Amino acid sequence: MGIFGAMTTAISGLSAQSFALENISGNIANARTTGFKRVDTSFADLVPDMPPRRELSGSVGAFSRNTATVQGDIQASQIGTNVAIQGNGFFITRERTGDVGGVPTFAGAQQYTRRGDFDMDRNGYLVNGTGQYLMGYTVDPVTGLTTGTQLNVLRISQNNLPARATTQIEYNVNLPQLPLTDRRIANPTVAGSYLLQTPAVTGATIAAADHQTFLNESVAGQSVTVYDAAGSPVPVQIRWGKTADGPPGTWSMYYESNSNAVGPATRWTRVSAGVQFNASGQLTAPAGGTIPGFTFTVNGASSPALTINFGTGLTQFADANGVVQANRITQDGYPTGTFQRVAVGEGGYVVASYSNGQTVPVAQIPLATFASPNMLLRQDGGVFEQTLESGQPLINAGGSGIIGGSTENSNTDIADEFAKMIVTQQAYSANTRVVTTAQSMLQDVINIIR
């Protein structure tokens, strides 16, 4: 039995090395496959049941060993919906089973993949290079919160983004202690030449006939565009006139309400007459640093009632330039916008961009982790399926390891695979020599009979 045992053992070696070579060839073939996880080969000795001191080294068996936990290199991509995972985790996907009215239908169990070359198809679905459809949570574009806990195949709406009416203006500027008005420039030595002091331009409204006088005694306060409920713009031009030195320093804030006014018709309307500062240049009035419920009406178009929020950002510090220095002027409204593109941002949020300059989160990509990810069952297309040994998936929303605009390369190392191939080839050749030697020994036994 020794010679025959040697031959069968050598044949098991040939089979095991062939199995290893098959894995090596598959790894090399997929060296540039996005998200591919190589398959290593492990060997186990198979020892026959023999009494002590008669043990044999036995034959060999070959087994696959997954490397789902081995990270591939992260490579930047020019496609915003491409996404990679840094660390542990898998994307959750579904496979299309059919179409109804040109829209895909899905069935079967969830699948898991590291292949993140997702792109948006004509129906708004995010599909990777092997036809796997990405799953996740939908997000309310208004609140930015997920709309439920149920995973769904993500479908990005390409509808227009509805307009949002302005509810607040954040107005942070510095008003100079000595504003450089045109009147002050013309009368630099006259005390109080920088003040808003002409009776015709100190009231709640300023007539078009007094427009130039008002400009001479005030300074520009920048402009801001606010929006009504339909998204129509209301451009607001602001000017400031200082009415008293301090402390407290007192200012009046105006906006141009009718640029087409003539004669006695109102052109400028006062927003507030009591904006005051202490000796340190800090705002003391209006109370709370806000003007609530104010409506701008410009050339017949009216804004919603909104809050002008100065906070602590409106100051009166010395400024040699004598002009209003804007630090931050923003408002929270916007007009309707058409869909332009989508990309994956931080926290796994899928962010849509619109023609009105808004970027709105519309979905969130979760990650699935397993207690034993290397025990997942491999399938075609770089996907895995859950097994009893892998354990149940743990779904984590907003994983910090999600990197948008990138893909994960194959974790195959070509140099390492070629080194394995050389060793495998030598081992295979050595096993063929054992078969040849055993055959020669068997032939010698037959020759004895002759």
C-alpha cells in the first residue's frame, strides 16, 4: 500500500495545487476589478487513522479563504456618486428582477458589496458596474432628517426644488463711528457734518424729491435679496444715517422701497430709528438684537414678515475708511431650482445640487457590518450573501468611513500573486515527480515477477 499511498497522496497534492493556481489566476484576472476581494488558499493535512509510531504525513486538502476584511487602495474618482468605504462595512444592494412600465422591480434577499462605482440611471436609481442597486434611507429635503427606519432601494428625485420664503436676515456689519458721507467730504471741518440732520430726510419716509440729499447724508449698507413664498426675488438696498453721537451712538436704518418714485412720492422707508451702541461700540438697541415681523415692500413686491437679526454682529467701531464694512449678510430663502447633479458627501449623505445654488441632502447610505465578514458567501459581481456563520448584519447609518467621489481598488497584490504562482508551480512539479517515482518503483516490483 505504500507505493499506491504515495501515488494517491501525490495526486491529492496535484489537486490542491491546481485549486490554489485557480484562485491565483482569478485574483490576477481581477487585479483591476473595483472592490474585488482576493481569495487566498489554505492547505490542511489529511492524516489516515494509523497506530502510534506508524503515522503517515498523509495527503492534503485545499480550502478557500476570503479576504473581505482586507482593505483595497482608495482611488479618487471624477464621478460624485462613486463611493468607497474606509474600514469595515458593506454597501447594501438589491438585484433587479424585472421591469414594470420601464421601472425596475426588485425581489430576493439583500446583498452586500464593497463595489462602490455607483452612478445614477435614467430612473434616478444608483447602480454600480455589475447592476447592483444601492439601498439606503430617504431624507426629507426640508428638515434634513431621514423619513423612516425602513431600508429602500434609493431613487433620487429629479424634480424641481420648491422655493422657500425668507424668514430671517442675518445682518452683521460694522458701522463707522464717523461715517464718511458726501456731506462730510464737502464739509470736513463742520461739526456733525456726518450726521443725518436735514429735516426732510430724518423722518419715517423720504420723498423722491429729497433722494439726493438723503444720499449725501447717509452711507450705503449693502444689499440683500429676499424671497416670497413663490420664490420671487425682492431686492433690498440698505442705507444707514447716523442721527446722534454717543454714547449711545444712534443710527437709522432705511431701505429703498420705490426706485421709480418721483416728486413727493416715498422712495426710502425707515426700518428702525433707534439702533444704538455703547461706548465700546456694542449694540444695545433694539432689544435682543432683532427686529421681528418686518415686511419689505420694494417696487410693489412684498416680502413675507421676517426677522432682521443683528445679534452681536452689528457694531460701531472706529474705521478710518468711514464706510459700512460687511462681515456677514445672509438670508434663509431661495427661489425654485432645477435639478443639476448629485454627489455623496460626509456621513454617507447623498446631496442633490440645484440651479438656485442650493445643495440638499436627499438620501443617506448606511453600512452593514458582520461579526464574521469572511464567512459571507461570495456571488458573481463582487457581492456577498449572509450565511449562518457570518451572523446577522448590523446596520449603521451615516458611517464615518464613507468617502464620496472615490472607489476602492482590488486588494490583489500582483507581485504577491506571482510569487505564490511560482511556489505553486514548483509544488505541482514536485508532486508529478512523486507520481513518476512511485510508478518507477511499481514497475520494478513488476519486473521482479518476470
